[in-house]
Amino acid sequence: MRTPAGHGDESSNIFASEPRVSISKVTSNRVMIFQRNLEKSKKL
């Protein structure tokens, strides 16, 4: 099943092919990246 272009094809493939443990790793990595970007924007 493919999602329309620009709507997270890669992430949907990750969720479809990987077990839930690595899904939680992916989401926690995204949260960490998001927090880092927030800190960077505050410093600017």
C-alpha cells in the first residue's frame, strides 16, 4: 500500500515492515531531534 507523494512514504514503510520496538525507537529519535531543533531555535 502506497501513500500519496509527500505524505511520508518512508515512515509508512518503516511502520509496515518493522516490529513495534523499532517503531518506538523511530518515534523517540524524532522526539529527540524535535527537542534539539527547539533548543537551536531558542539560541538563535
